[in-house]
Amino acid sequence: MTAQNTASVIHRKARAARDGSDARVMSPAKALRLSLARTADTLLDLALTVATVEQRRVSLAQVVDTVPDEGLILLLDGAGGARGALALDTQMMTALIEVQTTGTVRPGAALPRRATRTDAAMVAPLVDAVLDGVDTEMQAAVEGHVSRGFRFGDRVEDRRALGLVLEAPDFDHFRVTADLGPGVRTGRLDLLMPAHRPAPRKTGKQTGAEAPTRAAMSDVALGAPVVLDAVMARVSLPLRNACALSVGQVLPLARESLGAIEVTGAGGHLVAEARLGQLNGWRALRLVSSAAAPLPAPEGASEQRVAKAETASESSEGTALARPAKQDA
């Protein structure tokens, strides 16, 4: 994983969880996870467990490389003529068809095949219910949230055709990986929603048409991508062995690595120290200190610091008194 790769796994997951790391905070990624699992259970009686949800911002030119080349691609119609897209890979699409026709998901990977309009028609009720569920979750938890009203529109032949029918300059891309069955098969869902753009702020001087405004520096800084890498351990290998690494190969790590993870920036500099843990069933990092100064200690730690300070003060006073006596001797 290179530090300059803005689409890295660390970057996507950190950005997706920026507003949803607190269990009490609702975010679009969390709403999608809850809605997908609940809808699959209630509508199809399908045990679906969401493993990961990744979120990132992509441009219209990147849409072609974002959705899979195989599987089912659907066009979504929203309020005000907005257009989005939803893509299911072959494993997810086949599982949804199998559970509706045979009542269960067959073990083993599904063979690639061309999606049809029948597939789209069978998946459409689930898609509409999932999108409605996302709006419901957001409206219940986020004050002032406005439903975007996206629904199933039509099947798209391929991803190149998708790039021709979408119009927004930027999209919020959500990638969901889910276990189906459960554990029988793993599928993927990609959701593309037009990105919200803040309305330009009006200035005091307006002549005729509204004069163009520039975004504040704070808006630009807060919207800039930041790449962070979590380094669990550093392993030295001969170049010959490093070139021979393959998928599934296991590298031994010391147990102490779990409690001494370094969070580094794009330049390889240390940003913070962290410990590996879990939050709501997700892998998470707990920051324990920063490179510049220790992070605030939890409640109750202040008393321990006072006790340590008093002990250190007594020790220093004793040393100061002992030194003159030693010199006189």
C-alpha cells in the first residue's frame, strides 16, 4: 500500500467512518449497512451480514473504473431529475436470485453470466426497499435530513453506458462487502449517489447576476483528502523473498504489535500511536498519543498523575537534601 494512493483501504475506511465512529452518530454508510441487512432479512428471509462498508468521493470520469465489469448495473432515478447507480457483482446478484427461486443460497461461487432484464426486475423491490431504509434511518437520526427519493430506474447494459447516462460531476461511492447465507458466499454492492455541493455564499457586492464567490480556506482544507497508514509492524525480508510473496501467505508478527501501532502520514512521519480494537463489530484503532504531545488521559487518570507528581516531588526533595550532606563529608 503506497502512501500516495488516495484510494487506499485505510483512506476509504477512515473517511467513511469519520462521522460514524461514534455508535450514537448516524452516517450514510451506517444507514446503508443497517438498511441492507434489515431489508434482506424481512423481504427475502436472507441472512446477510455486512462485513465492510467503504466510502469515497469519485468524479464522473472515474465511474467507469468504479463499478464491476460483470454482474448487474442499475440506474437510479431521484428527486429533481438526479441520477445515481447501483451495481451488484455476480455473486451478490446470483444469491438474490437463488433465494427468491429456490429459497436458499447455493454453496460455492456462482459462474459469471450476463445479467438480464429479468434479473433487474427481481432485484428491483430489494433495491427500492434498501434506498427507502437509508432515508428512513437518516431522517430519524439526523435533524433536517431531506430524502433524496432514489428508486430503481432501469438496467444499464455495461459500465461504459453508465458513464454516458450519469450527469453529476462528483459522486459519493459506497462499496459494501457482505456474507450471504451466512458464510455460503461473499458478494459486493456498489452504490453511486450524486455528491451534495454546498451552495455558494453570497457577498455584499452583487451586480446584476450574482457575483461568483470563492470557497473559504477552511472549506478547502477540511475537504482535502488525507492518507493515513496504520503500521502494525515492520518486517525485514530479502528482496528475493519479498518478490515471492503471494495471496494467503502468513507473516509472523509479535504479540506486542497489537498494542503499539503507528499511524503515519503521507511522508512516512509519525502522526499518532494507537492500539488495535473493535467498535460495534468493526476493526478500530484507539489513539493513545500524538507525535507532538500525549492525548488527554481518561477520567480518573488526573488523580493518578497528581499522586505520581507528589511522589516525584518527595524523591527530588530527598535527593536535594542528601547532596549537601555528602559534599560536607
